[in-house]
Amino acid sequence: LLRLSDNKIITPKIILGKNIWGEDSCKQNDIFGPHGIDLVQREDGSYQLGVINHYPGETIEMFELVQKSEHDTWSFVWRGCIEVPEKYYLNDIALKKDGTFYVSHMYSRDITMTKWLITALLKKDSGVILEWNKDSFIEIPNSEGSGPNGITLNESTNNLFISYNQGDRVVKFDLSDNKKLQTFKIESPDNIYINKDSVWLTSLDFQPNDAGDCIERPACSLPFSIYEIDRETFVLKNKNSFNKTVFGLPTIALPIENGIIMGSFHSDRLGYFTQK
């Protein structure tokens, strides 16, 4: 956790609790390989954190976020997990208040670099959005695309926002009719964040062969942009572009007061900039 008042890192204690939000067959682990996350306040008032996990096996881990205010201490209480079928390799999760959720399946687990590049160049469908209904995974019709990546849910409108990372687009998807409502073209979009009437996204403004040895460096300063688009009209509201900075390869942008906090898939810290 990052406490925004003073930028202090807080490492919650992980407590192995009862399996009440997962499958009976899914067993506890004491080590994790976390990827996409989502946090929601459940109907009973408790806070559920869902985590895509790649290690030691492909699972979705569920935790309850608990605070003891008298000591300002936080805990992640493990509340169960769901095993992921072998055919799926997941990226992100969008929770609902009733404990069900949606996840993005990117591509097969054994994909080769050659197949990955072909998918990126030709924008071929490689994955789909899945729904977990407390019993099984169901593929959402018409949600197929090239590299489904970040997803986020507006439960009040029953709309899911989906980034197709290799397809260079983000869409607003109607879960009632299972159809894509609107599309915004963006270079390699990653995770999505909804803030009031806006949808925030990151883009990687370069091609794979531009990277060189960048991934081997501590910080990768390839060009990128942060987009703010209107949640209803899908029209661009703001764009901030960067090149040769101390930060790069962003995955998400979160507006905090007058600034933007950014995550990265190749950095040892968060990034921050003040919006003009």
C-alpha cells in the first residue's frame, strides 16, 4: 500500500484465513506471483482484493483488506482462490460486489515470441474475456480480440472497459447485450482506470523493434503517453506525452488531485507527474 498523505510504503501482513470466497478445491499458498488486481467493497461492507496469480500455478487469489485504525495497521486476509483452466493465461480482473468477476485471457500460455509478434503485427484475435459465476468460467461472446489486457467494470451501467493491447484499441463493452459499444484507437493500451466521468489509459508510443536493449536497463525511457477520454462519448479530453524521461513503460495512470501516479512493468518504483 502507498499512503498518499506522505508517500509512505505500508507492507500489510498476509494472514491465511478461511476459504470463503474461492473454490473448495483450491489450496492455500504462502508465495505468490501477482499480476492484475482489483478492489471492491462487497455487499456486506467488507473489502475484497482479487489478484491474478501466476506462481506456483495459475490461480486467482482473494484477500480481505482489513485495517486496525487504532494502530494504522493493515492486513491482507486470504479468503480463498480459484484455479484457472490450462487453456487460459490471465492478465487482469474486474470484481463485482457479489463476489463474481471478469478476467482477461491474453493468449495461450505456451505462445512463442514469433506467434506473439505475428499477433501484434496482424492484430489477430488471441484471447477473450471470461466471467466467473461462482461455479465456472464462461467466455463472453463477442469479446474476442488481440491481446486482451486491462479491464475495469462500471457495475452501475453494466459496462466493461477492455484494453486490446496488441489490437491497439480500447472498447466499451455492453455486458447486457454482449456487444462492443464504442472504440478508441490507442497504441498498446494497458490497464484502465475510471475516475468520475473519465477513463484513463497509458500507451506505448513505439514499435517492438525500437526497444533495443532497453529491457536490460534499470529504467526504460521509451516514449509513452497518458490519455484521458470521456467515459460516455469516448472523445479525447487530455493527452500527455513523454520521451527520454527517468520513467517509462507505464501500465496504468491514476489521477490524484492535480497529479498523475503511474505504474510500470519495468521499474522499481511508481512514477508521478503534475498535469498541465
